[in-house]
Amino acid sequence: MEKENTIVAVATPIGSGGVGIVRLSGADSLKIAQSMFDKKIVEARHMYLGHIKTQLLDEHGFVVYFKAPHSYTGEDVVEFQVHGGVLIVNEIVRKCVELGAELAERGEFTKRAFLNNKLSLNEAESLMDYINAQSSAELKASQNLLSGAFSRQIDAFMEKLKDCLAQIDVTFDYPEHDDEYRTAQEIKGDIAELNEKIKQLSNTFNSGRLIKDGINVCLVGAPNVGKSSILNALINSDVAIVTDIAGTTTDTLTESYVYKDVRFNIMDTAGIRESDNLIEKMGIERSLKNIERADIVLCIIDVTDLKCEILNKIKDKKHILVFNKSDLPFDENAIKDIAQGDDYIVISAKDNEQIEKLKERIFNKVFAEKLDYNSSIVMNERHYNLLNNACKSLSRALENIDSVTLDCIATDLMEAYGYLSQITGYGDIEDILDTIFSKFCLGK
């Protein structure tokens, strides 16, 4: 990949602000910056205050130089830190281009960091999750991946595979001192142990996906059972219209709250009933579709009218029966008869303490095991698929190790190694680089 050119971009968000940063990376970064700056830039990682001059500007700001390889990209990098006006930073970019720089593509700074071995491919992907984190849980999980813990785990898997392949090679190279059967028995345990470790890591993806995307919680039930009231109570805001008129909600309303560092996306849906109203019927159809894409369904039932005609529609989904309006008289035994062993809770949307108990119940239902942010949690679907593919290759090797020659087993092990190498980027993955780094913003 051509890396001789020097690139430039604005590294701060578009819009006016207190500070704007323009970033250069490449062999000519210092030369270009020096020709615009009235102070001699001598020391690396030293911030200089002076005047940055173009045809339109005489900007009083800072310049800092990072000498290769001790920079974000591994190349010579210069950053201008100026007043955060749109015209100011754009004018500095224009002048840099005039002096020989090229406008950076999306994610090109981080791509160069990867190509210069400043970070692995999965760390680059984790950086995007880290920047875009919308909950403390996502921030913690992505920070752990960004720290290199995940990369080190993958590297350890790959080292174990290399050890197994080396043992097979010895069998081929020195047949008079070894035999295939004994070697097969020696590496079988290592392959099985490695396969189990990769499966355990892969199994964290379900939690990782929920941490990254948020948990989709669908509120369903008959009209006027209090779905909108519960939505308002969960997010602690009156965003949904609440009336005594049945059928007030005719479309899906989605709001979010954060509980125990995790984001929960609450979908308030149209009440499900027979209706001749075209708009309400369309809302009910959407309600049924939202059940399918929900991670958990809350079936809301009025304690004063225990009719519930949609239990059969949610029986295959993770769900909780929520009997609402407990501030009114109700029959506990009748509720138990309806629940019939299902997970249920009795609440009043007017009672904050009971709403907190509902949040706790939802959290525990979704995350059966305690989240450990100090261990690697797979949040990237590409990583998940590659881990699964590696497991398939190892499982095939284990299945056939007693019945085929070791060269066939070596092929499976090399295939598993290839899948793992694509996670960290130490493999033939040029075809996926542009897709990954195009998700980044300019200047990153």
C-alpha cells in the first residue's frame, strides 16, 4: 500500500468550538507545517505557541510535532491546535493541501497506525466502539479490548496452534524417530483444550452484542393496561401520552435508559386487540414484528382485568409477565393461575420502588451470568464469525485425528490459524481493510 504521501484532515468534530485540531501525517508533515509557522519547530513532543499563516489567516495557536515512529500513525505527525471555527480549520487544511498534502480518507490515520504495527486490526475496530460508546458497559468492554487483552488472547491461541503444527512437522521430517499415532495422541488434548477456550470466548458475543447495541425491551399487551405509563416510569420522563382512552398508542415509540451501566431500548407498542381502525391495525402489526426483534418481552397485564390473549405469541421469546396497577384491588391466586410458572412481577407504574425492582428483574433475565469487564467480551460480529470458523476447523481435526493422516489434520489446524490471524490482522486480509476503516471519521 502506498504510504509515501502526506495526508491532512480536521481531527475535531465539525462545527464551532473552543479548539480545533488539524492533523498531518507523513514524511512531509514537518516541512509543510514549518512553512506555515513563524517559530522554528525543533523538538518533538514539544508544544510551540506562535502564528500560523495562510493567505486569509494570521492565527495565534499551537503546533506540536510527533517524530516517527513515536506517533499515533507511526509516521511523522504534526497537529495544529487553533481556535475552533469552521473557516479557520478549513483554511489551514486548504493551505496544507496547497503545500503538497492530500486530503485523508475516512479512517486513514488509524489504517496507517495498523499498517505500521502501532495497533492490531481488532484494536483498531475496538477503537471505533470506544469512541461511539453509548453506555458505561460498552465503554468498559471496548476499553478492555483496546488495551490489547483480546489481541494477546488470540496470539496465545495462535502460538498453541503453531506448537501443534511444529510437532506434526517433526513427524514428517524425522519419521525414524517418531510415528504419527503417538504424535496424534500428544496433540489431541491440546487441540481439544484450545477448541474449548475459543468456544468460551465466542460465547461472550451474545452479551457483547447486547452491551454494544443495547437490550431491546418490547412492551406488549392489550390496550389501556399501562404500557405507556410503564415506559414513562422506566425512563423517568413523560414522553408517551397516557389517557384512559383505549388505543392511544398507534405506533411504536422507542426510548432508552441506562441501568447497571447497560443501555436498555424500550419499545412501547400499540395495544393488541381486534380492530377495524386502519391506523390502529397497522400499529398492531408493528407490535407483532417488534416482538420478533426484541431481546426480551414484557407482557403487561391489568390486575383488574386479567385477560391476556397474546401469551402464545411470546412463549418462545425471553419474557416477563408484568401485572400492572397493583395500587388497585387484585387477586394474587388468580395471577398465579395465569402465570403458570412463568417469570412474573406485580407492580404499579406509579411506584418508583417497584419500577426499580422491574429494572432489576429485566437485567437479571437478560444477563444470567455476571458481566466481567476485566475479561474479553466479543462485541464485533466479524470476530465472532472468525472464532466460530476456527472452532469448526478444530472440531473437524478432533473428529478425524484417529482416522486420517497428520497432513490432513495439519490442514485443519492451518485453516484455524488463518481464521484467528484475520482477527488481529496478521494474515491475508487486504480485501477487508477498506471496509473496516471506512467506518471511521475523517481525521481519525
